Amino acid sequence: MARKGSSPWLTLLMILGIGLLLVMLLLPATRPVRTVSLQTQCMNNLKQIGLALYNYMDRYQAFPPAYTVDASGKPLHSWRTLIAIELGSNNLYDKIDLTKPWDHPANAEAYASMPHPFQCPASVGAPNHTQYLAIVAPSGFIQPTKPHPLSEITDGLQNTMIVIEVPGDQAVHWMSPQDASEEQVSSIGPKSKLAHNGGMNALFCAGNVSFLKADMPTAERLAIISIAGGDNPSEEPAN
């Protein structure tokens, strides 16, 4: 009970102080929960992308190339554009002119949009940019201009990485025929601008998604890029 003649403002300040204290006590518990939730959503995005790649394979008997080219060999469209219809973005896909470059005015409407699964919920970057890049390397599965069947992989499908979540400052426009090189993947480390604490999510050829630690040894990282590396990496659990 307030003392007779006490200021109502004092009472209000005491209530606000107690409320602030409760918020400060709860924050350490809620932040990790939100962090885990965003990471899980990101993993689900990659699972959807993996399913779309398999649906594409069912249609064309092979995974898509890293990008398509015109008659002169100039890159036109990313594999992400090619699987947009498999992600349920039929209306968006129908507006894309695959005979013209990804950034041509004819593709302006699609350029200004992006299928939801390409957006990591924890990333903050330019609109319609994605951190989900295929690994395009001499020993890797995804290759420029050439589709590949899964039968070319001699490692286990669960051990062969095809898409990695790169740091935010390496994000590209979702339609752009740009992806991650072997050197780029090797350079990702604890000091990189990662969307998730301590590492990044990655999609493997079996459709499983794993969280790779940022300090994962380079040799192990290179082994899981290769389709014939004879690898058995120490990553966090596959899903």
C-alpha cells in the first residue's frame, strides 16, 4: 500500500523499473531460442531447394547446370531460375524469358521478386539477394552449362555438398549466374559475416542438410565438395 501523499509518478517509475528488470532477466533465455528457430527455418529452406532439385531431375533426368548460356557462350540464367517452377513459383517462372539474360529488361518483373525459399530468415542484405550458392568447382557436382546425373557421384550422396550458405557480404541476386568457387568456400571462417553463430547450413546431394562449423578444417571442406573424395566429414547431424 502506497504511503499517504506519495507521488503517483514514483509508483509508475517503480512499476516500469520492475518491468525492465523482468525483460532483462528473460532476454538471455529468449535470444538463443530465436537463434535456433531462424537456423531451423534456414535448414528447411535448403530442404525445399533440395526437393526442387530432385523434382527437376525427375523432369530432365539430371540436376541443372550452374547456369545456361546463349549461342555465344554468354551466361544467361542461374540454376536457381531453372528450379523456380519446382519451388511452386509457377507465375513467376512463366514471366521469365530464358532466351534473354537474367538482368535484361524483359525479365524486370521476375528480377524484382524472389521465391521465398531462397531467403535465409536470419540474413539482412540487398532485396532479392540470396546466400544459397551452389559450389561450382572442378571436382564438384554442379558444373557450368552441363547437367549431371547422380550416378556420377562415387562418394555417398550424403557426403557430397552441392549448395552452401555463404556470408552475407557474398550474397548474389537470386537470378544471377554466380555461385561459390572452391576457393570461396575454403575461405569462409569464424570471422566471416555468417547468418548463424558458429557456422553455416549446407545442402548435400541426398537432400540432407547439415550445419557446418566455421572452423571446419579446409581439407574436410574440400573433401565434401568433391564427388570422389572418399570423405566422411565431421559435420553436425544430417537431417
